[in-house]
Amino acid sequence: MAKDISYRQGQERFRYRAAAVIIEEEALCVISSPSEDYFYSVGGAVRFGETSEEAVQREVFEETGQRYEIEKLAFVHENLFSNSTGVLKGLECHEICFYYLMKPHGKQFDYQHKQEQVYWIPLTDLENYKVFPKEITHILKHLQTGIQHIISKKE
């Protein structure tokens, strides 16, 4: 099995990621785990020799048990951050993520994968939740304007 395109040097971590934007019944599919106090997109590391499109479809199936087709590349997110909780606690992280809008199935689903649980957040309530990337509410309003490039950098 190919390895994830991710590496760590001391307290610095780089990761190449692919993630899904899944919208069903006017709600966004997100996941979270007991060790985190926030929600994040379905997705994960791209493996060496794998395209970001292949990775997002694999990750969606692994984390939701559902097979989704890609509608289009929605945005690219360059994310430079540090984390104070969970598995990334104390690390300076640099992540590049390709987010794909997935073709809807028409209904929501429930699923729990290892320590992660699927949640559905109504699009009208997104601003009331701690969802990453933080720009997701703005991004979803502009999905039809072409591929967006988002840069998040801690100051």
C-alpha cells in the first residue's frame, strides 16, 4: 500500500489532502471525533501515486461507507496552522487540500468510522458551529463562480 503524502520534521508537519463537499437536503456533511472540539470535512491524505480525485473518492467511502461521484473541483486551500488539541497538539502544520464538490444522492445518511462520526449541519446554521475550514460558509455561497483559492495563515 502506498504511503500518505505527509511528513513531519520535529514539530513541523506537511500534508497533502483531498476533501469532499457533500451537501444533502440543504445540509453539509462533516465529521468529528471525541478528541476534537470542532467539525471538519470528510477527507484525508493523498497517497503517493494517487490523484487527489482518487483520494477523495477513497476517503469518502472509508469515512462514510458511501460512494460519491465528483461534480467538480470547488476550491484549493492552503492552510498554515497550529493546533492545541487532539492528534496535532503542539505541531506547526502546513496543509494543501483540494476540495471537491460531490454529486448529491438526494438523502442524508448516518455512519461512524473508527473514532469519527458523521454529522449533518444545516447550511443556514453553519456559522453557529466550529467548522473547518472557517471560510466554508463564504465558499459555499460562491460554488458556481469557479475554482476558489483560499489561504489561511495564523498570524
